[in-house]
Amino acid sequence: MVMYNKVVLDNGLTVITSTMPHSHSVCLVILVGAGSCYESNEEAGISHFAEHLFFKGTQQRPTSKEITQAIEGVGGIINAGTDKEIAVYWCKVASPHFPIALDVLSDLLLNSRFDNKDIEQERGIIIEEINMNLDLPQQRVNMLIDELLWPAQPLGREVIGYKQTVSSITREQLVGHVAHRYMPSNAVVSIAGNIEHQDAMAQIEPLFGKWAARQLSTGYTTNDRQTEAKVRIEPQDIEQAHLCLAVHGFSHSHQQRFTLDLLNTVLGGGMSSRLFAEIRERRGLAYDIHSYTEHFLSSGSFAVYAGVDPQKVETVVAAILEEIYKLKQGITADELTRAKELSKGRSYLRLEDSRNVALWHGTQEILLRKILSLDDIIALVDAITMEELEEVAEKVLVDSGLNLAVTGPLKEEEPLRQLLKI
């Protein structure tokens, strides 16, 4: 089990270190509560836009090439990503090169220029990224299902934004967004790997201790109320139909969150799951079929994805609904044991990697201000009973809460609406 130390600096920045003495690497992760959910409709995509611009240049490193060369020149990896609730910046290097990783990432976060020329160039790049996502049906159907689950709400918007909003975002808006979200009290620095806590802190405090504390802007609201099932088809001239069937789930802090995750494992969380065994192995209806859960601060989802022959969409949706119905009738003791072991085993495997350890601690801290250890979670999973799984299935898998999104060479919604009894 990986232990950690946590320190809060005078300016409100939380620093977490996890020493992994047998690792050859160190991963530095900086998490900021600056995801797309904190944007207005008019500024949709500004969080992702800002993330790109942090890599375009500082006074010390005026170009993106100088930034990446500093890390790749010592064999490291540097990257970032924006999600609905957080933006993550990370760098993984061989442990002797930790000072370089720290210097580069702190320079990006604290000293980026947001030059007008860079903004205009990056605007075109992001619009091409939007175009790419629209051409990826697996990506597009995930956008559609979020819009169905959370219509006209921050959680239902696409993280990357839209062409019209990205085209109109100004430098003043970008700088304002950073000023309102990027502050020490709204950030976590998480480090994992072959480095000692005191050594890490001695290098972090001089760089991040001068980050000025400011007042954090407000959060966001969401609404999970749904009174009837919903269907949306977006026609595309492609070979497969891609579908997502989803219901609302649980938040990060919900007491039954891990029960829902275990239910997901039984239904479609691996090659021994019910969906894989029935729809792929027994009936040969799909190559890729799986289920997954997502958890947010005050909401969540439980979804099934499949890529199928357009002529067989109705058959596959009916088969998925049948497996959901069977799931509500209960699971076997053997299924419960296997699901628990799969869940625990995958968690152990993930935490052998320094980046995953840094994200494990950092994500919990930035979202919940509370960190559960792996042992804590293993104990929670081991305590889940079949009765609790049945209770959660009855609570979550309700007909009126179903949402079905499909993209592919289809146009008629009515047959699918009939299957969902709308």
C-alpha cells in the first residue's frame, strides 16, 4: 500500500507526496478545479482553450518547443487534459530529473504569456480538434448521451466547446478565466515516485509558495430529474451504428457509489461480464460492448456502449434491456465474488504506476478534500452484499430514467422509442 504525506502551504495550496522507493520515476501532477462545468454557455470550451495556451510559452521558455524539449531532452513525458470538473497538468521523469519537471510545470502554471498570436493559432488547432471529434463516432455518441442526461446544464456540454464559442473567445476572457479558477486554494500538487517528502517540499515551497491567494468563484448546479425515457439519433454515413444507453448514477461522495461500480463490473466491466458473454460471445452482435460509470461532484451516470451493424440496432438494444432486466432480478454468489476480485485486482495493478498514484491522491483531494486509501476502498468493496446490489439496481435502472443516443446510418426513432416504451 502506498502511503502519503499532505501539507497545506500558507497560500492554501495542498501538496501531497507518495514515496515509492522501488520506482525509477517520479510523476508530478497539478490538478486545478477548472473544468468545463464552471463555464458559461457563451464561453463553452474556455477551460480547454486555456489548458492549450499554458503550453505555448513563458518568459523563460518563449515557445512550446522549448517547453517540450526541456522534458523530452531528459526522456520524460509532459501532457495535460481538461475534464468536466478539473484540469490536470502532469510530467513524468526519471527520478533524478524531478527538479526539471517541477521547474517546467511551475513555470507554465505561473508565468504563461497568453500571447495574442498564440491564441489565434491555437484557436484554429482546437477547431480542428473539434472537427476530429465530430468525425469519431465513439466520441460523438458520448457527447450525445451527456446532452440527453443533462440537457441545458454544464454537465451536458462538451468539454472542448463548440466552433462558435471557441471562435469568439477573447484574450481578456481567457485571462479572466485563469484569474477566477487558477489559484492555490483551488489546486493540488500531487507527487508520486522515488522521492522523499522533505526533499520534494524543499523544492516546491520556493516555487509555489509565492503563488498569490485569491477568492474562488462559485461552483455549478446540476439537475438529475427525469420523468420519461429519451431517444436521440444523429444520422451519419458510416459503417457501424454506435449507441449509448444510460441512466443517472451516483456522485463521488454517494454512499452507494462503490456498489454501483460493482454492479457495473457484473453487467459490462470486462470479458467475463454478462454483456460481453451474451451479446458478443454467444450472439455475435458486437465487437465492442461494455458498460461504465462516471461520478461527479453532485451527479453521475451508468452507461452501456456498443458498436453494431446498423440493421441490428433494435436487436442489440432489446438484448441490452433484457440483460438490465435480468440484473435487477439479482446476481449469483459466484458473480459477486468474481466482480469483487476483478475490481480489487485492477485497483492494485493501477497503483503500481507512479502517475496513477499521484492522480489517485490528487483527484480525491481536489474533488472531495478527503482521501480514501486503497485499503479503505477494498474494505468497502468487500462489505457489499447481493442485497445491496439489488437495491441499487432497483433504484438506478428504472424505465423512465433510460436515455438512448445513437449515431450512424439510421433515421427512424420510433422503433427505438417503442423498445424504451416511450
